Amino acid sequence: MSAMQEISGIKHPAFRDAAALTKEGARTESGCYLAEGEDLVLQALRASSDIVSVFALSAAAVSIKPLCAARSVPLYTIGTGLMTKLIGTGYETAVTAVAVVRQRLLSEAELLALPDALILAGERIQDPRNVGVLVRTAEAAGCAALLLSADSAEPFSRAAVRSTTGSILRLPICITPDLPALLSRLREHDTAIIATSARASTLAYAAPLARRPIVLLVGNETEGLSAAARSASTDFVALPMAADGASSLNVTVAAGILLYEAIRQRLEKPLPSL
């Protein structure tokens, strides 16, 4: 059982360590991040997330305390001023609780070992909010993991975590320094790599997306996929666009369409012959 402890100053070691996580370097070094908001904290406590500690205003601590006690997670009560300092906004917010959560990362070896997996992959995704929505969409579609190139926006930043609405607490993420090389290794394990391309002659609805294992690959918001990532792909698909309309879709919208077409094919259509 964990006891609830009040913190009144920034020099407390637990508070100091948590506040440092507003910086990417500290998140990388510690392997932890901040999940802010009472809803995300409760999600973390109810999920299988590895939680280091929880900080809450007194009113929010009432509903959080039993779950912290059941999991032996330290719970600290703080005032509104310290809450503002903890999340590093520079202004008072409506946030009433914050959890320090260990990052749920998959190694490349663990990713390669996933059986019959549906995986969403993103290369050089620059907007952290897009990264967060990719996490959310991948979890909603039942993906085994999200695969990201290391030059994508960090998925554990404040903007990204908030955009996941809690999915980052449950979905494993694999971050690789060489996405094309890992895609090639996945191909060697009989994984189909289906990449998006505006120039593809095959529409997503005609492609064999029901097969497993499969990686659905989306690229940078402006430039799309690199030549190396395209070379590592097995097939290319396009999404239909109105002739006089926008030239492309937001990367998260495109990913969602692909994922749910893969699900539709899995549920409603026999597996196409390859």
C-alpha cells in the first residue's frame, strides 16, 4: 500500500525528477514521460502501464488514491502553482493530475518476433500531434505496434501524448534509427510492406491488405517517403482524390483509411491470391 504525501516545494526529489521530464533529453535518459490530466492518470492506473509516481491536486487525489494504493504507486499532493511548474507551461492550466509513466518501447528484435502482426509505420513524421494521432489510430485499429523512424517527432512529448488521448499508455512503439533497413528485415520474415504513393497505379481498395503479417507505411507530411523506404516496400497503393481537389491527405487521415480498409478486407473479403 502506498501512502499519500504532500509536497510543498520544488526541491523534493520526486518532484524534481518529474519536472525534468518536460525536456526531451530527460525523457530519453530516464525512459519516462508525463501523462497529464486526471483521465489519462486513471487510464494509466487501470491499464498495464508501468507508473513511477502520481502528482495530483487534493480534490483529484480522492479518486486516484485507491488505485495508487492498490498498485503501490506513490501519490503526491501538490498545489496549483507546483502543478504549473511540473508540466512546464509557464501559465496556470486546468490539469489536476500527472503521472510519471515508463515508455512502452519495443526493440527491433521484439518487433520482428511479433506473430501475424498488423503494424503501422511512419517515416519522418514531423508534427508531434500527427505522431500522437497515429498512436491513437493504430491502437483503435488493433495494431500490434507503431513503428517510427528516429527522425520523426518524439512520441513522448507533451503535444504527442495529449494527442493520443491515452493510447500511448497501451500501444507499444518501436523507434528505429534505420527504418529502411528494418523494413527490409521484416520483408525477410515474410512481412508485406505496403507503402502509400500518390503515383501508385493500385488503389488501396484493390490491394491485398488482409494478409498478415503486414506493415502499412506512411511518409513525411510534405515530402512523403524517402527513396530508401520506397525501395524496401513490397507494394504501393494510392487513395482516390478528386481531380480538382486537394492533392493529398493529412498523414493521419491516410493512415486511418489504410488501416480500416485492411480491417474491412480481413472481416469481409477472402484473402486475395498473391
